[in-house]
Amino acid sequence: MAWQDEIQNGAVAQTSAVWNTIQQNIADKMPSLRQLSTLGLAALGSSQQVLGSALRYESVFTRQNQQGNSATCSTSGPASCHNTTAQANLCCFNAPGGALLQTQFWDTNPPTGPSNSWTIHGLWPDNCDGTYEANCDSNRAYTNITQILQSFGQNDLLDYMNTYWVSDSGSAESFWEHEFSKHGTCISTLDPSCYNNYKPTEEVPDFFNKVVGLFKTLPTYQWLSDAGITPSNTQTYTTSQIQNALGKNRGGHSVYLGCKSGVLTEVWYFFNVQGSVQTGNFVASDLIGSGSTCPSTGIKYPPKSSGSSTSTTSTGTTTSAQPTSTGGSGSFAGSGTLNVVSGGSTNGCIISGGTWYTTGTCATFTATASGSGFTLKSSKGLCAVSSGALTCSSSVSTGTVFTGNGNTLLYSGSSAFSSDSTPSGSTQATVYSGSGHSVGLTIQWQGK
């Protein structure tokens, strides 16, 4: 009937109008994609413990495969702090913190780290003028750095950090949390928006790998020692002597020297970066601001009163104050790293799989007494010489029993090992027993 059709049509129209109003209200109140991103990061920051729980159940291999998703950047553009025009892409240009400072400690009271090495303080972005920003993203003030790095399979990195990135007044974990929260969050190229398909916390291993990698290229103790500047309770040095010793290894660029009561305690190395912090070129630069809090003369550089002790001569050959041995376990006991000596100088180390690597993080090995010698084990498993090649793996059921002559690793009574080539960059080289391959080498133990 006509009156029924009229009622039905009116009801449909009214329903349609109400629905349109609801849709418009939803659209008006719906957060933008940028707002959603911000809300997501806020939720991440407010639920660190939840994230920590999730990391425990996610495959390490999955997390490792999620790395390397940062922006692809050219390294041929202007270095940070040296641009003549405004840079829009801050995922490939560090700003405003364009000066990057790799800072190091010499702690003696209480002593921290090995007695023949400075330790890591951090990597700090400076605004190119001596000012700096800090604590730039409270949502990324992570409280589980160790767990995050473990979730990405960075156990070798953690081993290194636990030796060379330690605090004199608290736990290493709290120190790492502070450095990332205060300084890491202010590095523009590490912002989550700079990652393709960003996975929570993936900037954390990027930051810590970069700091450790940079620290390894700045052997302050060795550079000072090469210039005759060694820790002493009686000898003092001048600012000029220390600056010259360090600057000559950096194209003449000066560094910041920090003293407390005339005692040398800190060195800051300044860099500008072409490209991102993750993959860019670090270019040495002069210090910004005051050159030192040290006196011009009479600078004290005392030894660390305790701590692990390995020393390196000017040729790079590792020696030790521990007694040597012509067999048995030698100095091999507990935890340590396996440094490679080739061509008369130390060049890289053995990593967890048993291969030779010159640019990565040294693995920690455990030496355990066995029979007339000892076995070696890394995070990958027991180590063995199999088909003439050194390997460490969970598939090794019975580890090779090695012996030691002081700090030198012996296999079948010989210190000779060799490789087909010297690795560089990201390449690794297989290490063989004996001298049958083109590059001869020895393997030296550095105890922790």
C-alpha cells in the first residue's frame, strides 16, 4: 500500500541520515596517521616490561632478520655541521646534533675495565656549537637494554660491553640505559620514523654497535703508550704531549681532555658524519668549545690499581704479566677473547663461530681444563679443529683439547695457524691449523 511504502522510505532515509552523521563524527574524531604513530610509540614507552616479555618469546632469528631496515643514505653529501643549505631529510643527515663525540673514561678509583684500556662513556650528539639536547624521547627510555640486545642475537656485543662499557658507580645495565635515553634518543637518524617497517627497539643494536665499533678505532691507551705516555704514580705529562700523541692518529685533529684534580680521566673524540650514524662515514674533526679541564703541565695519569691486565707492545703483540708455560693450559683459564696476530701486529680476533674477523665484536670464550690442556667454548658451542679448520658450533659434541704457551694457543703442540686471506669489512676468514695457507697467524688469549 502507498502509506506503507511512505513509512518504509522515510525510515530508510532517516536511518541513512543517522549513519552518515555517525560516520562523519567518527572521521572527525579519528586520529591522523601521525597521531596514531605517536600514540603507538607512547604505548611502547609506557609498557617496557610488556615489551620485555614479548621479546622473550620472539625468535632471535626473526629479530636478527628485522635489523638493517634503516633508511638508505648517500655518503657523498655534506658532512654534518658543514651544510650550506637546510637539510630536509634528517634520516640521512644528523641535525641538530651534527657533531658526534665518542667519549672515553680512565677510571682508577675505583678502577673499571682492563688495566691496559680506556673504557667507553658514550656517543653524544652536539649541536655543532657546544650546546646539546638531551633526553629527546621519553617513550624510548628503555629499561631493558640487555634483553633487547639479546633478542637481536647480540651476545658477543654484550660480552664486549660488559668488559669495556662499565660504570664506576652502578650497574652496567643502568649505565647503558642512561646513555641511550639521554644521548641516543637525540640522534636524528636513529628516530623510528627513519626505519622501513620499523620494528620496536631495532635502533638499539644499531646505536650500541656503532659506539663499540667506533671505540675500537680509537685505542687511547695504545696511542698514548706509543708516545711514551704510560700510567705512572710518579711521572707527569703536559697537555701538549697528550694532544700530540692522540692528534697525530687523527690527522692532527685535537681532542677534549678532562681532568679531576690534575688527574687525566676523560678523552672526547669529535666527528662529523656523512650520511646516517648507522651506515655513514665518520670524519674526524676538531673539538668544539674549551680544549681541556687539565692543567698545561703536571698532568697525572695513574695506573689502575686492579683489574684484568694485558698489555700491548708498540708492534701490537699481546703479552701478559701472568707466568708463561711451555705446555698444559698456559694462561688459558676462565673467560677471555682470542686475538689474532698477523704480520707482527694484532689484527682482529676470533668470533663465536671460530672464524677470523677484523671489524666486528670479539667473542668471549670459556677455557675449561681438560686432560693435559683445555677446551674452548663460545656462545655457539664447543670449539674443535675439524678437517683442518677451526670451528665452534652446537654440533661439535667433543671439543678439541688445546694447549697453551703463555697466552699463545697451541694445537698439537704448534702455535701455527693460517688463512687464505686477511678479512676486511664484513667478510670473515676460515682459520686453519698449521701454516699451509697463504696468511700466517697466531692466536693470543686475553683473559677477562
